[in-house]
Amino acid sequence: MSGPGQDGWNFMRWRAQSASLTAIPVLILTTVRSANGEWATTLGACNCLHKPIAVDLFLAELRRCLSLSAGLPAWYTHVRP
């Protein structure tokens, strides 16, 4: 979970400090094959998927993660598998 300027590790630590941000689900997208859903949940994410990601799998997992959050956004019903 690395990136320019702000990496995923710092983002997840920063996110954990804000109740309003922790309500927003995070789905980790990674090339690290040893990463799994259990690891992702220990970081506060709902799951992780390995790149490259099939669109139908991504959308299904995104829907699942959103259903775990407090409420679904208005656009949720407009996203097709």
C-alpha cells in the first residue's frame, strides 16, 4: 500500500482517528499476493482484491462493502454488475 506523498498505511491510520471517515468503507486493491481479507479487516478495511481485477468482481465486492456500512449512497442502485 504505497503511493506518492500519502501511502495506504498512513491513510488508514489517519482514517482511524475520525469517526466520520471510519464510516466510509475501504476496499484495498493490491498486487501483494500475500494480502487477504483477514489482513485487510485488521487495518479497518472491508476486504482486499488482487490486481488485475475483473469489473464484475470489483462491483460485487464494492456492493458488499457498502452494504456493511451504515447506509447506502443514493447512486448505489444505479451501479450495474
